Amino acid sequence: MPAGHGVRARTRDSFSRPFRKKGYIPLSTYLRTYKIGDHVDVKVNGAVHKGMPHKFYHGRTGRVWNVTKRAIGVEVNKQVGNRIIRKRIHVRVEHVQPSRCTEEFKLRKLKNDQLKAEAKAKGEIISTKRQPEGPKPGFMVEGATLETVTPIPYDVVNDLKGGY
Amino acid sequence: MAFVKAQKTKAYFKRFQVPFKRRREGKTDYRARIRLTNQDKNKYNTPKYRFVVRFSNKDITAQIVSATITGDTVLASAYSHELPRYGLEAGLTNYAAAYCTGLLLGRRVLKMLEMDDEYQGNVEATGEDFSVEPTDTRRPFRALLDIGLIRTTTGNRVFGALKGALDAGLDIPHSDKRFAGFSKDNKQLDADVHHKYIYGGHVASYMRILMEDEPEKYQSHFSEYIKKGIEADNIESLYKKVHAAIRADPAAKKSEKAPPTQHKRFNLKKLTYEERKAKLIERLHALNAAGGADSEDED
């Protein structure tokens, strides 16, 4: 039999629900709101058959560009040949999770704003740029004893005692 | 001893998926809940209100609830144990009391949102199907009926509460198919029969029947009614007065009791490691003592 290439081909495991998490999906998925410009992860929920994205998009992260009654338009990058195309898909909210990719950036923005405001109040100049991790500082080795090891001359008699 | 094959093996427990907590308790129908609370995504954070009606053995709870991720918030609530404040002392879980509770909740919500002058609703309860007409200034307050796990049958008290809320002026999508007095043969709502139920007419006719045929049963069954001096003939006027009192002052009254400083505990407090060890040592001592006594007896 030839290999099938249907829309849901090879999705037996990726679209299946996790162990002991089958059945009704918790209500928080339906109660979340998404605004245009938010970053979302696409993760297919096999329990809901409508509004499923194609298996390529499972695990991709994109931006919201449209919000409709029950679904969200997500813009995802896809490499086609030698270029990357921005693909716009519509996905039902059950297959979408809010992404944490920008969380660290947003927190850093807030902290930096706060630091800059404090520095301005004090009148000092600070740099809020992130620095890469430098080389580790030098240190003294504690509690080390010296053991000198020298080779012993080969003794035929003793070595052969074991077995010959 | 007969050898019985274990039904629930270890494998059974390892693979068992526990249902949601409220499903285990048998209190929430998640299929209905998903469909009731799901709000259109292009309406963002606009709350979707449910008109929740629940019956217990001695009380009726009517609430307007909206769902959030942290938990449902109740906008307003009305209980049938508040009805004595408006003059209804007995029969707090019948169809007429459900109507009063729904009416109380509806007027309370409208007053809270300052819409009670605009939307008077159906002041004279006739039993006919009544839907709110939107005025020019504001659209009516919309809620969706949440029945819970009740079986929808014609004449259920839940629909009495629904009728009360509708007559109060809330916009609740409904059909008259399940009101008391709807006949399946004609496919029409008999407004007179419904009117009778709203004013406790069915209770009054049962009172009359019992008074005629079984006076002792009447005394035992309607003892509270007799104590409060409610008779079959003045039931309708009693409910009319209650409706008027509700419309006059639907605001909720704060109870004077101070909130308890320490919450009441309903389950056992979890023991610490030391406490559990101490308990075990005590049990072992007791066993040893009992075992020592037994062996002495045997000897």
C-alpha cells in the first residue's frame, strides 16, 4: 500500500490527547481573550475537530492578526524553498495558547523603565544594556595536598607470580 | 475462603482518569457550561451573564453570574429565604415562590444597574408570554438561563423563576413550551393555567380538596400555612401583595451579623509528621498492651 499524504497523515501521536487528560477540556481555554498583536503558540487539541490547523503549524508561534467569533487569525513564518513566507491561518481558540516568548522581554522593559526613572531622580547615568557572561574570576585552590607519583622499575619475578 | 479475582487491579488504578471535581460531586454539567460561558472572541472581555436557578429541599437560589478564569463572580443573588421579608412565610419552594424569587432577582439587578425605571417589565402578571421591548436609551439586561442538572419538563419550577425574571424586565431568550399550562396537543400556552400557578392556585385547590376529603392530612401537610393563617381563598391576594412589595424595595439587605473571625472547618486538619509518628507509637503501645493481656489470658 502506498504512503498516504492526507491532511492528518502522521499525526497519530502529535494530535492525540496526553495520558489521562482526555475528555472535556478545561474552561480557561475558552475564557482567555486575545488581542491583535499578541504572540500565541499553536498547539492542536485533538479533542476538538473544528478549526484545526494543518499539522505543520503544530508547535509554531505566531502573532495574532485577526479575531473572530470563535477563532483567531495567526500569522506564522513558513520556509518554502529558499524563502520564508508569512502565512496567515485561522485557528479555533482551543488550539491556541498564549505564548511566553515575549514575557521576559516585557518584564525587562518594565524593570528598565523603573531603573531609568530612579536614576533620573538621583541624577546619575546608568546603562541598562544586557552584558554577556564574562570569563570566570580567578580563585585560589583550597585544601590541596601534593602527591608526587614516579614510575617503579619493572620487576619480572613479582609480576609473573600471579599466573603463568 | 473462596478465591475471587480482583476486579480493580493495580493497572486499573494506574490508568484511571479522574473526572473534574465538580463532575465527581455531580454538580456541574460541563457540556452545558462550556456552551453557556463561551463568549465571542471579538467581544473580548464583555461578560456573558447566566441566570442561575438552583433548588434545594428548602430553598431556591437565583443568581446572575459571569465567568472568569479566577472563578465565577456573582453580580446579584436572591434566595427564597428572603421572601418572609416581603410577606411570604410558607411554601418557599413552590412554583409561586420560584416566580417571586426570579422577580426579586430581576428587580434587584435592574435597580443595581439603575435601569429599573426604564424597564418595568410586566407589572400585572397574567401568565402570558412576555418579552422585554428595548427602549431608545439602553438595551435590556441580557442573561442566559442556566438550569444545572434539572430535567426540563413542562411546568418545572425553574421556569417559574424564569417567568419571574422575564416579568421583572430581564432579557432572557426563552420559549413558552415549558411553562406550566402549555399543552402539547394544542401547542399553545394556556395563559389562565399559568396565571393560576403563578399565584399558587394549584396549592389552593389542593388545600380545598384536602379540607373536604382528609382533614387530618390537611392539618399535617399544611400546618405551617394554618399557623400563619393562610387559607385557600386568600393565597392569590397574598402573592399579589408579595409581588408589589418586591417591586417596591428589591434592594438586598446586609445582615447585621459580623463575619466570623475564623472560618468554620469542614474537614480534618492535616497532621504534621511528628503528630503522625506520635499517633503510630500510641497505636503500637495499645496493641502491645492488648496483646500482652491476651497472651496472659491464654496462659
